[in-house]
Amino acid sequence: MIINKETETIFDNAIRTAEMLHQMFGSICEVAVHDFRNLEKSLIHISGNLTNRDVGSPATDLVLREYKKHLDKINDINNYFTTTANGIKMKSSTVFLRSRGKVVGALCLNINISNLSQAFAEIADIINVDSANQTRESFYTSVQDVVKEILEQVINDIGIPIENYGKEEKIEVVRALEERGVFLIKGALEYLSEYLNISKFTTYNYLQQVRAQNEYNHK
């Protein structure tokens, strides 16, 4: 392979690019520049070191396999996964360098994703939930908000405008709120009485009826 001035400029630019990428990504990054004049010793520059190679190392099997193809079939290999002999997981890309229509070398970028993969697996484990146990939970800043939202949910479930409520519907509201533990909250009974426009005494009587019925049903 004849190396002309244009080709040398291409390699110079590739080496500068390798240095720039390594400075950007730091120790998790390795960038190699290959010169195909001598495939047995094609590595002419390496910034960073994830693969334990030195200048003078040969081209990889992946590079050789692509380089062996007919010129118009040689394509850059972007964003692929590979693993080093000592177990480092890497995300890699290979760009072939061309001069006057000829492939003269390659710029290869490797990013160590071992720690990121482990972190991703741990994060996925933390955020994983049982898909069969999708439970709604609301978070409030005041007692009034608690009672109001749960009460609105109950009224929506009943499906009757509150102005049309009779005694039966009001007792049903009390029963639903009791099931949800609303009356454990101080002031809930008073709030409900105002909401239903009935006296606290009446609301209390409804609650006692509901609790008596519940106790009877559990005997």
C-alpha cells in the first residue's frame, strides 16, 4: 500500500481525534488507530488502555473480517458489544479510514460499560415492582385533603349526585369511608357531616350502625 501525504494527514487527524475522545471520556475510554500497511502490527496509536494492547499489536479479527470484503462492501461497524479477555464489557465502534477510495486503516473506539451495566442491573432491581400489585397511594399535606379525596372517590363510585342522596346513600358513604379507615383521622366525622349537610349526631349514628353491622358480620 502506497502511503501518500493525504494518507499521512488522515492518520494524523485520526490520532488527534483519538486523543480528544480519550480526554473527553477519561479512563473508561480506549481509542485505537490502525494502519493497514502491516496488519500484523497495525496498531500505530492507542489512547487509554482497556484491552492491554501496545503499539505494534495486530488488527482484531472483526477488523480483518470486514477489511477482507470487497472495497464497496466494507462498512463502518457502529455501536456493538464486545468483551475483553479479562471480562471488561465494552461498547465499541469502528470507523474505516479511506484515502482516494482505498481503505487505509481504522479508528476504533471502546467504552468500558462494565460498571454501568452493573449499576443498571441494580437500579432495575430497585425499581422493579410486582406487576400484579399496582396499588394506588396518594400523599397529602393536610387532614382535609385526605378526607376530601377519599370522599370524592367514594361519591364517584356510588355514581349518584350528592344532592339526590337519601339516608341509604349517606350510610353507604359512611360505610365506604369506614372501610378505608377515614374515621381514624381526627376531624373526619365533622368534615363528612358538613359535606353531607347532616348533623354530627346523625353521622355518628350512621357510623355506629355500620360498625355494629360489621361486628355482627364478623362473628
